[in-house]
Amino acid sequence: MSALLDVEDVQTTRGEKLLAVVLTIFLLIGGVWTYQKIDDVVRDTSAPDYSYRGTPAEQAAVGRLNAAQRRYQGSLNEQARATQNLVLRREAYRTALDEGRRAPQLRQAYVRAQARLTRARLDVASAQVDVARAQPAAKAAQEHIAEVQQGRVARHELLTFVFRLLFVLAGIAFGYWLLARLRRRGSRYYAVGIAVVAYSVLLAFVMAVDYLTDYFEPLELGPLVLSLFGIVLTLLAFVGLQRYLARRVPHRRLRKGECPFCGYPVRGSEHCEGCGRQVIAPCAACNGPRRVGTRHCAACGAA
């Protein structure tokens, strides 16, 4: 049996609504801070994992490659300096010859510059060979080190995600549990439960946006994704509100002496004068008259 609902029957003062909004904001501030802090805690706990540099053999292979590359770069620099020196010595010696001077010292300097450049070129070639020899083992070691580090980073990110997910789910579960408890007790603090649920939903939205940006460019699909996500959340909240009203409003109408179906005042007749539906029916336990929708019979107290 369903009833037409008037949302206005659920009365909450403006002050209660304002305080619920303020409470939601402060809960969200603390929740977002805790959400971010989870990553810091996990990183501090797993910090030693990021110090992995490979096995001793892998470190030696990488070290040999680095040493060979430094030697190769140094030989290139020496070759550049030797080339520049040769150019200067050659020009000086050529100038002396053009002037008709024999200049034996300039000739010796030119010969030494040629020998220096030859040695530099041989050193470059030797360094190239060393680099080529060291590269295969060093490359394999670097790939293995990177693979291990990436695996540990992935485990860190997975652990962070799991803890964040548990934190968000715990907030949602607590919010709905508190909301149901306050509703069953008919507490005037029902708005507090709504604030906790709103906070947990917003925190779930923060987490969804945080992890969705890892899979798409937010500037491309961000507005559409946020729009669709907001629509779904709003519709779910609306469905939940309607289900809550469907259970709560009829009992509120009964306490006010109104028809549980349309809210029209009941004047002691068996049928509502507003919608025509039966509002007085026999009790299933004592067969006495009982108002439709009441939790207990007024005659025998049966539920």
C-alpha cells in the first residue's frame, strides 16, 4: 500500500538546516585532510622500499657504465681541447713559414699538438668501446631496478587506495547507520545524520575525481564526467529521500489525525473524505477497529 507524500510534512527549521550545512563543511574539511594524510602515512611506512638500488652485481654493472661514460665524456673534452690547440699551433707555424722563418720551436709545438690530438682520438675510440661493452649488462640491471621500484610504487599506491577506500566506505556506512538510528528513534537530531551522509558522499566524490584523473585528461572530459556523476548521485539521493518519506510521512499524518494517504483531516469515519480510501479497518489480532497504518492496535496493543 503506497501513499501520496507531501514533502512539507517533514519539518526542519532553518536553523537546523543551516547547522547541518555548517557541520557538513567542517566534517568535509577534516575528512579531506585525513584522506590526504593517509598517503603520507603509507609513504612514511614504506619509505625503505624506495631505497632499492639493485643487487651488488647490478650496482657494479651500472657503476662500470657510469665510469665508462664519464671517461668517454672526458676524452671528448680532451679531443676538443687538442683540436683547438692544434689549430692554434698550426696557424702560428704557418705564419712563421710565410714570413720565411724556420721557427723550429713552433714546428716542435705543432708536432706535439698533432701527437696530442692523435692520442685524444685513440682515447675517445677506446672509451667508446668500453661504453659499448658496459651497456648491455648495465641496461639489464637498470631495467630490473626500475621494474622493482615501479612494483613497489604500485604497491604503495594500491595500499593507499585500499586505505582511502576503507575510510570512505566506513564514513558512508556510519552515516547511513546513524541516519537510520536517528530515524527509528524519531530524534530531533535527524539533521545531524543527514549532514554525516552528505559529508561521506562528498568525500566519495573527492576520491572518485582524484582517481578518475589518472585515466583521462580532466580538461577534455572533466565537465561531462562531473555532470554525469553529479546527476547519478542526486538521483540516488532523491530515491533514498522518497523511500524515507514513504515510511515516515504516513506515521506523522496519523499522529496529527490525518489520512495516511493524502493528509486530509479524518473525522472519525471509516473512509477518508479527501481520497475515499479506507482509514479504519479490523485489527488482525482482536478484530477491533484500528486506524490503517498505525504501529499498534489501540484496543489490544498488537503490532
